[in-house]
Amino acid sequence: MDNPWTNLPSASPFVLSEDQRAINAFNQSLLKRNPRDPRVIDTTIPPEPFLGLRDAPVVVLMGNPGRDAGDDEMFRRPWVAEANRASMVAPGAPIYNVGDKLSDTHPAEAGGEALWTGFEVQHATTVS
């Protein structure tokens, strides 16, 4: 099977053409009942279906963090968009949020601490 993420558009809407009809129908069904339903699939920013190396010795499963206004600014950074694309099409790429490069974005700006701040990627398979 070919990796469908390689066919994802490089601009909004970030949805595969074969999924567009189903996603639109799903979103419309939610929006009819609640115009602010948080379950609506947002196609204005790229998806993050998985991050990291596929053969990592440790896998961390996390819940969906939801959508934040800071996501727009984060994905406008060319290196984030490129790293996000690489994480979808490569057989495994380092997690681009690891390190301090995104420490000026949410949740750090909201008074919290960015999840991976302080970590450094040593090489493709080791995080310290």
C-alpha cells in the first residue's frame, strides 16, 4: 500500500481528495447541531498523524491536544511545515517539536511549559 500522506496538498485545505466528501459530511453533521463543536475536523492546518521514528524503542501515546490559535502561527514557520511533511512521508523522522525551537509558542506562552523544552536530539534515534 502506498503512503496516502504523500498525496496531501501542501496548502489548505489539508485533506486528501478521496477523503474530502466524507470529512465535509462529517463536519456538516456536527455543525448543524452545534456551530462550535470541537470535534469538527480542521483542515486549515496540516494533520500530525504520527511523529517520530517508526522503530523507536519507546513510544508515547498522547491524546489529541485540540486546536489552538497558536497553531496557525506555528505552522506558518517554514521549517515546521517542512518537518511536519517529512514526518508524514519519511519512514521515520525525528520529532520536530523536540528541543527549544518552539518554546516561544503555546503552551509556553500561556504560562505553561512546552512539552519537550530542554530536550535535545542527539542523533536520529536518541533523545536526552
